[in-house]
Amino acid sequence: MSTNATATTAVSPDLHAWEAGGAASAEALTAWVNARLAAHEAALASLLAVEGPRTLDNSLLFFDIVIEQLALAGAQAGILNSVAADKAVRDQAQMEAQRVAMAGSALSLNRAVYDALVAISLEGASPATKHYVERTLLSYRLAGVDKDQATRDKLQALHEKATRLSLEFSRNIQEGGKTITATPDELAGLPEDYLARHQPDAEGSVTLTTDQPDMQPVMTFAASAALRERMFLAYNTRAYPANQQILLDLLATRQEIATILGFRSWADLATADQMMGSAANVRIFLSRLDKASRDGARREHELILNFARQQQPGLEAIDITSRGYWYEQFRRSAFDFDSQSVRPYFPYAQVEAGVLDTAARLFKVEFRRTGTTAWDAAVSVFGVIEDGQVVGRFYLDMHPREGKDKWFSAAPVVTGVRGRYLPEAALICNFPGGEPGDPGLMQYSDVVTFFHEFGHLMHAILGGRTEWAGISGFATEGDFIEVPSQMLEEFFRDEKLLQSFARHYQTGEVLPSKLIRDLKRASAFGRADGMRAQLFYTTLSLDLHDQDPAGLDLDATTKRLYQSLQPWTWLEGNRMYTSFGHLTGYSSNYYTYAFDKVIALDFFAQFDRADLLGCEAGARYRRAVLEQGGSKPGREMVRDFLGRDEDFTAFTRWLNEEFESKPLSA
């Protein structure tokens, strides 16, 4: 692909599985993956055939092509597993993703490849190249490449088993959507546009799904406690009971891998090459997070509970299904803010335009719609333009469909490599809208999520012009990857920026300044409690992977941790661990979100609040962080941008901002 192309330039059909028919045919998808794996094998053979001194050109280049082709096949098989309309294609995509993962596992345990990389002369190599080789060699050692052949064979079989279990776990969540029925009376409190989309059938029943656009408003606005409970249990049992045993098998498999490699637990193995370094360091961080959030969360809970008791005399406690509802009611009273009041200002199309405009101005690029074909007609494709040239491409698949993954995520499509491939990435989301006549009115939390995921996307694009595929785009340590996304979230809070796109979908009225101030105060309240929820997810993620899983009782462990960290009453029948999708991707390392929030807020504090999009910090952040991709350690990127390590100052201020903004009373 030429970097001199215009935004409408067609791309080679062999670069995308869907261009080759892979989104419509399982056979075409297999043929496309076969071609990628053949290119992978050819480059691997060339690497191992080198005679004489090994150099960057005759060895590292071939290795990087091996990585590039695996990444291409794995990324697009993963996407079609999540979004293909035809279940047969999704099933085949899951098999292809497993096949690619098996090839990756075999590569990570190939002693001949390891020896070839060790032998490469790095004299005169760039710092990024040296980092790439050093990090790759570490990953090989952590995979067990230095073990005997029998042990390597055992490890490869275990990794393949873990991959299969992870894919099954994710698929069960993706395809486990449920429906519940409600009476019209039970929908009291829900927005008018929601009611208009959910009309009673001939028997007077209303059918609701567990998809986000149906579920989230119920948990926030529905006055019926019975309806909230039915929705909560349906949502949190989407993949139960199937995923219960799958998770136990996955935890046992991971622990066996860690034991063979000489680690006490999977958590120690999974953090060995991360910024955090060890499970013990994670626990130190979590202790600090616990201390920072405990008092604020206790006060927030007391205020909510006292308020709820005034509304419902005799109420003893608030359960897990009612937390969101009572927060909404309290915010209306204490801050004169009804979160339904801002939804008309956030129709999907305007939010999309606003997020894109913000990112374009901040990062000094242009986004232009293209005619490029994607995996579904509902997908929008944009070229990223800089100085008149296309420098990347992204795909927006933003609304629910039958069989589509039900979460919100960013995914690589093509790993960018300077001179070889332009970077491409996708957002796979489930925001309201997408149907004729539906404006897709979004809650403000949806808008924050859009900013978050677009931060990932810009990291993939702007970090996708490194010299090697293996350090391009998202290829940072796993516990640095949420920094760019959480940093961009903070731009949502700027009044001037919000008013540039938040207009009433019927009248065109700009979102009033008072409403923005009320929104900011109201949304700031509850941050400490929200961080306690993150602490629960993080501790569960860590504890499940930091002990011998033999005899582990998932229900008892989940309930015990919840009750130790959350004040809201536990609901029996909650099987949230079976649909906690991050247990496959992040495994023990869900702490990433909280850890990176500390870094992201410290980063954002460097921006001029009076000129967020025009201040020098934006260009410096792009150069020091986003453009680096994974070409240097995360710790170095933090120091390059801040001139020091991150600290808790900005995080603590953010966590307790509600107490500074307005005295609260019930």
C-alpha cells in the first residue's frame, strides 16, 4: 500500500479477510488464513536458513515478517469471531483464531528461532530495535524455550488448551444474550425514547434483551426493583453454567503452565514482563488504592443509603441491583441533575462527529470517510490523513446486531510497519442507534466510553509507524495499554469541547453551561465507590490466578471478595465471573485499569485546561507516548512525558473532587 494514496484508494484484497470473502464464507476465511500462515512459514524458513553472521536484515527482518503475518491472521480471525453475521463464519473464525494461536505458541517455544535471535548482532541498532530484541528474548524465556523438548511439547499443549478454553469462554458470553419480559407498569422511570422502542405485544408484555442499550437504562432508571433484579440476574448469568467449568479448567491449565516454568502462580508469571513486575507489587498497589478510596466510598454509601431511607422508610440496605438507580435518584436531588436530561443532546451521529473532531484537532490529523468495504454494511470506514497523505485507516462497528459481540472494544486490523503496511484498527461497540428513525440517544457514560475506545484507536494508528511489526501500535506492556484510552476520557469533561457537538437532536439547542456543570458535579460524585468496584474486579482477577485452583469455589470466592470490598448487599444467584470477559484477555492483570488511571490522570494534568486542544502538551504527548507504540518500555514513556514517574496527586484529587465542588447533604 502506498503512503501517497488518497483516502479512497482501494486496498489489496489479500490484506483483509472480508475482501477475500471471509465474512460471508467459512471456506473463504480458511483459505485467507491459510495464505497468511503460508507466508508466516515461508518467512520462518528463510530465518532459519541463514548461514554465517546474523544481522538485522537477514534475520530480524524475517522474524518480524513472521510476527506480522501471525498478527494479521489472528487480528482478523478475532474480529470475524466477534462480528460476522453468519454463525458458521463465526464458528470457523474461532477455529482459525485457535489455529493462529497454536502457531504462535509453537513459535514462542522454537529453540532454533530463539538461538537465531540471540545471535543477531545489535551493533549500531536503534534503541527501539534493541528494546524489541531484548523484550522478545525475555518473552521466549518466560514461555519456556530453554526447557528440554519434552517440556516444551507439554507447554505447547497446555497453551493450546488455554487458548481453546479462552475462546469458548468468550464465545459463550457473546452468544449468551438473554431476554426478559416486563409489564408496561414496570417500565416506569425509563426515558420516552426507550419506551417508544419497547412497545407491548398482543398480550401486554414488553420484551427486553440483555444487550447494553436495553440493560443499562433499566439498571439506571427503572423504578421497579423487581425488574432491575430480573435484568441483573439475566445479564450476569448469560454464560452460566457453561463458563463455570470452563473457567475452572482454564485456571488449572494456567497454574500448570506457571508451575512448569518455576513460578509460584500464574499471577507471578503474567506480571513478570509487565511494568508492575510481580503479583506482590500488584498487591502493594491495590493496598494503596484501597486506602485512597475507602473513606470517600464509605461517605458516598452513607449519603446514598440515608437518602434512600428517606424515600422508602424502613429500607434496611441497598442491594447490588439498586446501586445505579439510587445513585441516579440522589444526583437528581443533591445536584439538581437528571441524567436523562442530557441524553437528547447526545444523539449517536453527533457524538461520533464530536469525538472525531476532538481527536483530529488534538492530534493534528484529518478523518475522511472512504468507500472501503468492511465485514458488514453497517460499518463506517475512515482514512486518517496527515499532510495530504493517508497514514492509517479505521473501522467503526458501533451498534448491536444479532450474534455480534456485546461489549465495547478496540482491535487491531492491520499492524502498521513503516514502509510495509499502513496501520488499521477497529472499534466494536454496542451504542444505541443504528436503526432507521432511532436517533441513538446516549447516556453521558456512553459518551465517555466512546472517548475511551477512540483513545485506543489513535494509539494503534499513531503508534503504527514503527520500524518493526513486533513493537507497533498496541505492542506495549499490557499494563500500559489503558493509559491512552483513559487519558482521552478526560477530554469529555471540558465545557467548551462538549458544546462543540452536544446539541439537542430536535431543537439544535447547545447543551447549556449550567447542565454541564451539574453533570460534572453529579458524575464526580461516586468516583470513590466506582473505584471500589474496580478494586473488587481487580482483586478477583488477581486472587483467582494467585492460588492453587484445586478445590476453588468460584461462587464462595466471588461473594467473599465482593462483601469485603463493596457495601451494597450481595444478590444470590449472581454469577458475574462467568461473563467477566477480561479474565481471558487480562487474566490476573485487570489491575491495569486502575494502575493506568493513575498514569492517565497525571498525564492529563499536564494539559492547559484553558486550551486543551491547542496547548503544547498535545503534540508532546503524541510524540513521547502515542507515536512510540511499543518501541520503548512504558516506564520510559512515562518519564519522557512527565519528566518523572507518575504519582497519586492527580488521581487523589480526581477521586475526591466531589467533596471540593459542592457540600453534599441527603
